[in-house]
Amino acid sequence: MPDDRPVPLDDYPVHQVPLSMKHVATGDRNAYDRSIFHVFDHHGRALLITGLGVYPNVGVMDAYATLRVGDTLHAVRASDALGEDRMRLAVGPLRTHVERPLRDFLLRCEADPRDPDGLSYEIHWSADFPALWEPHHQQRRGARLTLEGKRFVQAGRCVGWIRVGGEEIRLRPGEWTGTRDRSWGVRPLPGEDGGRFAEEHPTEGFHWIWCPVRFDDRFLMVIVQEDADGHRSLNDATLVRPGRRDRQLGWPRAEIGYRTGTRHPERALIHLGDPRKPLELDVEVLTSTPLAVGAGYPPADDWQHGTWQGPAWIDRRAYDLSDLSAHPRAAYGVTDHAARFRLDGETGHGIFEHGSFGRHDPSGFTGFESVAP
């Protein structure tokens, strides 16, 4: 029998609709609510990505962490049945603790007692800038709404430690940067058969840039999503300085230098269209993590977010990223690149998240097999 008793969060005045906080206002199975944190050093030696998500209409709560050091990607994934306490953000060994909302967070991965050389960490993540709303994100296939999300982004600093392979990495002030993304809404979960509708509305191409950058005194966010013909369905470039009005930087235009024979970016130059003073954001990729390897993003073939794994499921493994051909599906997903940025004489650090697959006329890509010369 279903248990429809009140849950602890019902005691707080946060309701949006006349339902228990156990439920969401939509019956769409693809409803989700999750957070993502990036933690990386300024020399490209390490990139940690961790996230935690709730999928209320399929009864799943899951989390992941991946750490790239050298050519090895260490991954921890955990999934469980969704419980009643939505304020306890923990799944298996992975935990995200909100110490001060929009300000301070504790990220933790407990060690595996059976594998003392496995991944563990304790990181204090602190925001240096106010959270910034991203554009309202909608995506359709034909007339069908497939994605609608509300998101905000933030950048800050990190201190703490990471242990892996018998070594400890210390996160020292001024040497590490953190970014985070918080989103909720509806986005596709595995398990749906697109059927005839998907056959009649195939995806021709997808081109994506998501780029939060932290400088000492400012925060820059750039977002671009384009269809196969270059039509832009998502566009934003905003510069944030505490105590000042946010500065809109118009229509970002990216020139991306890809590694020969791939769509793996090595450098990029993003032109920012401020009418008062055109700016150029130089991007130097330091290290990269494909999100379809270890982190559970499509088209991962070993685990994806929101899939039922049963109670108390935990999986730890390591991947060799030295040979991209060993992970062929990763090329058809999004990759997060820790990068060094230069803007108006200042140096910053952030994430250059990029995905380009299928046809993209502005880049000269003609189809899914097309790569840089």
C-alpha cells in the first residue's frame, strides 16, 4: 500500500501547489531535480565532477563522482529508492551538505573499506559570486516538449582533500576553482521508446557550449545551443560583478580549434558582442572528462541517471581515457573541459563544456561521422 502520510519538508512553508512535498506538480516520469559541482586545479592535473539528483516520479535518488588524474578516470556511482527526507542529500558514500544556501557546501565521498586506494574526498565549496539565472531552457522534437528546465549557476573556491591511489591531493586556497549548476524541471530519462514519432523527427545535429568562468573580481557565464543549420535556441553571455548591475555581452560567437580527426576542442576564441567594447574570451583546455564515461550522462552504456538499480546500489570503477576509441559513444555526448581563460588582460579558470554531434553547418560538420580535418 502506498504511504501518503506527510513528510518532514511539509512542515516548512515552501509549497507551490496543494500537494505534499513528497510529490511534484507534474505527473511526467521525466521530472528531475539535481545539482552538479565542478572542482579543478589551475594546472589541469585534476578535475572532479560530482552530482546528486532526485527523480520523484520514478522513485529514484542517485549520485556520482568522477575524478580525472592523468589518463585515469576514477568513478563512484550510487543509487537508492527515494525516501521521505528530501533535505538529506546523501546516496551511499556520496553526500552534498548545504551549510549555507547559495554560499557554502560540504562535498563528501566516504572511502570504501574494502578498497583503501579508491576515491574519497572532503571538500568545502564556497561561492565568491551571487547565483546567476541561466535562460529558461526548452527543447522540442516536432511539437513534443522533451525538456524544460530552470537553472542557475555559480562560481567559487574550494579547500579540502582528495584521496585516490594511495595519495592525498590537498586543495589549497588560490590554487583551485569551483563551479556549480543547479537545475530542475523535466528532461529525458532512459527507458522511453521514441517509436514512430522519433523516427519521423530525427535529430540532425546538436551544438552546445556551457561556460562558467571565475576571475578574481568577476564571473562570466556563456551559453550557446544551436541546431544543425546554426539556428540558435539558447543564447546568453553575462558578466557579474558584486555590487554592480549584471553586464549583458550580447551574441557570443565561438571559433573552436578541434584536434585533427575529432571534435575534441583544444582551444577556442569566443567573441562577446558588447557594443561599447567588443571582448574576446580566449579558452585554453587543460584537461577533459566526457560525461558519458562514469558520470551517467547519455549515451553512457553502463549506467544513466534516474534508472532503477534497486536499493543501496553502489558501483566503483576506473576508466582508461588514454585511448578515445575505447569509449566510442563518448563522442556523441557532452564533455567538460577544465580550462584557463583570458579576458581583457585578466586570467581566470572555469569549465568549457562542449558537445557537437551530427550536422553543424557553421562548423562545417556534415553529419555524425564528420570530424575536424
